[in-house]
Amino acid sequence: MFLLKFLMKVLLLPVMLVLFVFRVLVKIGIELSSVIVGGLILIVFGCIIYAIVQQMWPSMWILIAMETCIIMVTFGAGLLEGILQIAQESLGIFMRS
């Protein structure tokens, strides 16, 4: 049993390394793009308000769809980082056992 567990730990080491690298890359991507995406969200939101004031309803719906897509991509990146962190911590707990 000890040998099997040791073999499993050795095989999981590269998986933990890959998870760590992906998590760091996603975190760096989120940090670097947060200013740009935040500015883009503000600009699109300003355009939505302008479209409402000018009563350009088709343009407003297109801008709302754009805003929703931007927010969903940002949420998805954060969710991916969280899932990678949970997976890495779970494997770390197994490695320490």
C-alpha cells in the first residue's frame, strides 16, 4: 500500500506543477487585463446611457449584450482561477497525507 501511494504521489507531481503554472498564468492575465477591461466596461456603460438618452433602442440592446459578454468573460476567468486553486489545494492535501 505504501509503495502504491508513493508511486501515485510521484505521478501527481507534474500534474501539480502544470496546475500551478496555469493558475499563475490566469492570475497574471486577470491582473494585467483588469485595468483595460474595467475601462472598457465603463465606456460601454456610458454608451448604454447615451443610447437610452437618445432613445436608440436597437443600439442599446447591442451594447447591453456586449457589456454582458465582457462581464461573463471576466467572471469566467475568476472562476477558472478558483477552480485551479481548489484542484491544486486538494492535490496538495493528498500529497501531504
